[in-house]
Amino acid sequence: MPQASPKMVVLQILWAFILNHLATACAASISSPNNIYAPAGDDKPGVVALRRPVPIPGFEVRVSLDKTSTLNTKAIITHAVQFMARLAGMDQDYRINTGVVISEPGWPEEIYAANFPLTQHNGFQVRHVVIALYDASVAVSRRLTDRPGYLPIVTASLYIRGTRKGILGMRRMLHGHTQLTNQTSISQANNETLSAQSGVAIDLDDPKFRIAWKTNGDSFDPTDLWTALMDALATAAAYDSEHLGAAVVGIAASGNAEIDFHGILPSSGLPPAFKWRQLVRAINVLWGHHVLYPECNLGMDFLVSYDGVNIAVGDTSVRRAGRGVESSKH
């Protein structure tokens, strides 16, 4: 059998390298819809970090704060996380014509979204509310009042092509005009969780869905956890809830902390079998079991499993250089 010439051997090696590079690139592009990847060696396939929801052309949010009256921080953070989790599971094109109120018995605070004027059905979409809720949360988190544990009243006006179309607000309930619509409560809080260093949070609606967690030694301001969660959920809202390869790094508005979730890469080389709805569900379950909560300032590591199969890992931690890649879309 004739031997290949040195030149032919070099061409064959080069061709093999090209094919291997293309295969790797294709696998990565399937894993991440936006082709945004973690740096090499960071062990985060398809990590997405947006820092804020992607802007909508012609849409603007104007946030105003009223420090003459204050709101309970724990109530507002809880409502905001639950509201964003709810929005993340909805069709982003869905038009909100009747208004939405998120509240809970025992707290006089609420978050609402409504048309402006109230008598008109302008039909702004879920995607508009996601941006407004994120912007309002960031604005109020940066301007805490002098009263510890309390936040100023927030009004976010939603403008489409220069015309005010809606309002999103954080306020005390208007007596006789508020409907209790806490639609995203997951479970009864377990007070023992607050002092534990590790445990397992189980989805009460689907016990096969479990999250093992343990503290990792990091600590940060609780407000940073709030805005990191809002960033992660707002990012998840932009994706089809049934798509595989869910991965996100939610970054605090201050840039000091983050929450990361990403699927475990199967040995087959296929995209991680971790759906965007499961990512949102994981946050919901951790919040519902008080593993994550408004006053939480401890970093944690997470392992998500379904029916005994590990499908994702994650953590809350101090933000460090080189973790994740920020999108240019902000």
C-alpha cells in the first residue's frame, strides 16, 4: 500500500482539526441560543449573563421613588421574586389587559401592574412588565431609606413610543381595592432551614424534583441576592420554557454577587437535559423552602436532580472576575 506524502499527511491532520473544531462549535451553539459561553475551564457550558433584560425598541421605563412613605423590605423582595418567577413562565407576547396584583396575607404591601389610563386596555405585553419590574427593583435597591428594613414607594411608568401605556408599582394596599393573588407560593417555609448549613429542598408539586444545597463560605449583602435573582429570572423569561440547555448567571446590580445555574453536560456530548422552566422552578423551590430568602447573605452550592438523575448545578456566591460572559445586548 503506497504511503501518503508528507504534504498529504499535513492536510489530513489539518482537516481533522477543522472537523473537530466545527463539531465542538455546533454542540456549543445548541447548548446556548445566544452563543454566549463561559471562559475555558470555568465548567459552565452555555452560561448567559445579561445584567438586565434585553431592551425593546420604542419601550422606556421611568422609575420614581417616594421616600416620604416606606415599605417593608421583606414583603417587597418576596413579592418581586414571586412576580418575576410567574412572568418567566408566561408567554412573553401575552397581552395584559386587566392588570395584575401580587400580595400575600399578613403583609400590607403589594406589587401591581396596570394599564394607563386604567379604563383603557392598551395591551402591553409580559415582556414589558419583566423589564419594568427589573428596573424598579434595581432602582429601589440602590436607594434604601434611612429606616432599616424599609424601602421607598416605587412607581414605574411604562412608555411605548413616547406614550405612557402602563404603570408598575410597589406600594401599600389600597383598602377595599386589592385582590390577594399570590399565585406563585410554593411551600410553607421551614424555619429550621434558616439555621441549617445543608439540606434538600423538595418540590411539593413534584417530589421527583429535588435540590440538595449546602453553604459554601461566601457572604454578601442580601440586597445583592435579590437583584441577582431578578436578573436570572428576567433572563429566563426570554427563553422558551421547554427548551433544553438552560444556563444563566444572574448578576447583582452592584456587581458584587451572582447566582448561577447550568445543566450538567451528558457524556454523550448532547446539550444538558435542563429546561428553562426547570431553572425557574429551582429558584421557586429554593425560595419556597426558605433556602433563599430576603435576608439571606450566605453563599450556597446547589445540585438539582429529577427522579434520582442529576441534571444541573448552581451556586450563589461573591462575583469574581472571569465567571461567565456578559452579553453585549444591554
